[in-house]
Amino acid sequence: MVGFADILAPLDVSDFLQSHWPGRAFVRTAGSSDFDLATEIPELADAVRALEAFGHPVSLLRKNGPHASVPTGRDALPALRAGFTCYLRRVERALPALPDLLGDACRWLGLPPGSMTSEIFCSSGESGVAMHSDFDVNFAFLLSGRKRWKLAKNTSIVNQTSMCFAGDRAQPDPVQLRYADHPFPATMPADAIEVTVEGGGLVFVPRGWWHETYSSGDCLQLNLVIKGPYWANVLGGALKNHLLADPGWRGYAYGIAGEGTLREEAIETFAGLLAGLRSTLLSEDPRALAERLLTGLDAETLTTGSTRQSTQRADR
């Protein structure tokens, strides 16, 4: 079975965790002759085989042109030949070996099962992506082709929750501008890393890093992607479990959308519940509270709202 250690090799996983995880980029420009992912997962031998195996919708992307989608990977084959980049989400649904690989990566990284997903980007000829930063974390494994990357740490926003574009471009999620400490740069920062990756190469892109790419040849890239959980998800799930043990918190929130007396009664009820919460939960030792709230949280609760996010992604 292919594992997370195979993806990182020859870098040892423990060395990666000590030297790069979670906020320092890592680049391996080419693969090792000792490991060929396509041997382990035959559907990754080339873009055509990957698309033929994928019976789910595929997004069709152009760097500065129209975006579209088709129902299955087979339907995307003409678009691949026409110069579109094909973007496949949640590829583990179609490739049986990938769930075990994702599970192994989660174990190494201390993440709940289901925190990671897989994506494929494939293109023919010249393609690429304009400068942007992502809310997720990426291990971009290039199986074939050639890709030039520019990468730079993002000093404008910390822990964004949606993709961000450079400069004054319209943002997919304008709320990110409220989270930002500084305006987004219009071009890649002067200290950007520039590197060319070939088949077998790997780029670890930490969360939020600016990047742009230039691809050539028949490119096929598998991304292992972390989409959470946020600490807000952890607190929300744990707090919900705690509150639902109290019949008062299980009550319907009558009156919250009302006016006058209805609204006042709703506020009084909510205030009473919050007062009880403050006198019990918030008076507890923080470490003991953290341990208690985490106990019993299942993976489904932790990853809800993270791996299921549908924020539009760019071609990598």
C-alpha cells in the first residue's frame, strides 16, 4: 500500500514534521527512481486514464478564459485536448487506493479521519494559474509534465477561510478583506521562491501562501489537501455536544425572529442559558475543560464544514 512516507521520500516524515510542518514550504523538484505512484495506482499513469476512471463532474478551467463543467471525466476528454485544464474533486471516490493514503497522512499529521481529500489537475500544452492564495493546505504531487512555481508567505492575512486573489481583483469571498491586516499585493513578493518541478516532484504549499504556476507538456498532478478542522469547528462541535446534555439548550428558540414581547422573552431565555453556561463551563480550569470537550468528539463532527466546503478553486 502506498503511504504518506512514500509521497515525501526521500525526506523522512519526522524530518518534514520538524522542519516544515505546518508553515514552511517544501519542494522536491523530481521523483526517485525507487517509487512510481502510477505503479501503485494505475489510474494515475496519465491524464486520459485518470479521466476515464472518474465518473463524477469535472471542472474545465482556462487561465484567463471561461470556466465550465461536464458530468464525468470521459466527457472532459475533448476539453483536455482543446487546451482546458481539467479539475477533479474528491478523487478518492473513484480511486480505491486513495482513501488509505489519505488516512495514513491524517495519522501522521494528527488529523481526524476525513480531514483530507484528493484532487487532480491535468492539462496539455501551456497552462497555469495567476497569483492567489488558498484557505487549505496542499501536497502537490506532479506525476508528469513540467511546472514552474512561484511561492511566497502571505503577510496580509492569517488563516484565511476562502481563496484570495492578488491586488484589487474581485474576491470570491469579500469577507476575507475584513480578516486581512494589510492590502493584498498585486504581484508576487520580492522574496518569492521560484522553482521548476518535473515528474515525481512534490510541492508542499502551507495554508495561505501566495503562489502562481506555469505548466507545460502533458501535466498530471495529484493534490493531497487538508481542509480543516478549524479551532472554531472544534469548539462548535464540542460545545454543541456539551449543551445538548441540558434540556434547556435543547429547547426551540421561540421568538428570536419576533418583535416586541416575543423578542424580549427570547432574549431573556437566551440570557438565562448563557448565565448558566458561564457559571459552570467557563469557571472550569482551561486545560481540564479542553480535554473534557475534546473527549467524545467524532471525526464527522470535527470535519463538518471543512472538507465539504465548496469554495471555488483555481487551477494549480
